[in-house]
Amino acid sequence: MQMCGVFQTLGPDVFHALVRGISIGKLRTYQVYERFKLRARLVKLNAESLRKAEPKFWARIEAGEEDFATDLSQVFLLSHLEMITEVLNFLGIPNEQGFFDKDLKPEEYLKEGWQKRVFDEFAGKYPREILLFYINHLDWELTKTDQLFLPAA
């Protein structure tokens, strides 16, 4: 499954919450502000422009713009690095402030049922939408799975 498929399966409500959680400050800190502004086709990048552009972003996801979806996923993740670091530490995955070696052998860390364990551990601490997105993104990135984790509501 590609990243557009992950977003589409999670649905527009989750997508809406993810866009609302974008941290402009973290984009500047990690020097992706200008790149994302360009990729998002925005003249200004702030909370209001993101809110107004959200329907266009969703249309691009539905159209299958995979490069945009990948960039957008990085923006969502950078905006929640604290959570990512905690999840990786919980799973025992070696990382540097949320970033891990791309050659990591996932089978050592992602034992059967890991998604539910992570969800149960962090569901009360972080918004459901970003937690679900990260669990599925991590699974997609490390195991190239075609199945999404969606716990019962």
C-alpha cells in the first residue's frame, strides 16, 4: 500500500485532525518549512492557510499524488516527534530523538501484536488520529505491510 492509501483508509476525519496538528515551528526547526510550502502550493504557510488548503490537500491524496502524500506524512511526523520518540523507546527501537537507522531489522522489535500494545499504551496520552497514523506509518515504513491497524472505537 502506498501512503495515499494509508491516508484514504484512515479517512478524511483523521486527515483533518492531522492537518490541524501541524507545527509550523517544528517545520522551521527541521528546515522543511519552505520545501513544504512549495510542495503544498501555498503562498503563506500558517494555521489559516493550512485550514483553507485542507480540502485541496485531501483532493490531492484522493488523486494519488504519492510524492505529496509522502511529504505530508513527514510534516505530520515532525510535528509529533516527542510521541514518536516515546513509541520507539517503548518498542525498544534504537533512535536518535525519533530518528532511526533505515537499515533497521524490524522483526527484532515489531513482534506480533505490537500495534495494539502501542495503541493501548499511548491512547490516553496522545490524540487518537496521530497515534493511529504513526502506528500505521511505522508499519508501512518498516514492514511494507498492505494492512492497516484500526482498533475498535
